[in-house]
Amino acid sequence: MTGESRSATVIALTDVECYRLDKDAFHDILQKRPELAEHISEVMARRQVELEAKREDLNEEAMNARLSKHHRDLLQRIRGFFGLD
């Protein structure tokens, strides 16, 4: 989503069907629905902060501060990577 290397590995516990969108196809989607970048960055930021909170035993105030910062940073990087700025 940002052009960076992935930061997680997923192992399916059951059979799954996966679909892959390349950058160009996803770019077309974001061009038509730019609000998706906002939503995706929000979900990614929330998941990242939840993981950090568990690792670092963060309180709610610290989590909220990080969430806001991570969301802004991720949204900017997603927009930059897909040329949406």
C-alpha cells in the first residue's frame, strides 16, 4: 500500500481463495474512490497501534496520540505511492 516491504506474514488455517490486485489496478480503484485510501489507512493505523500497545503496554491516551499520527503518515504515504496527491 505504501511501496514498502511487507511487515507481516499470514498463514491460513483453512483453504482460502486469494485475489491479487497489482498497483495499476488498485490505482484505478483509488482514482475512482479516493475515500478508500482514507479508510484503508485508518484500518492499517489502528492495527499497527493495537500491536504497539500490546508490545509496549500503552495507555489509552498514548494509543490515541499514536493512532492520529500513524493515520496521517500512512494516508500521506498511500497517496504518494499511488500518485493521489
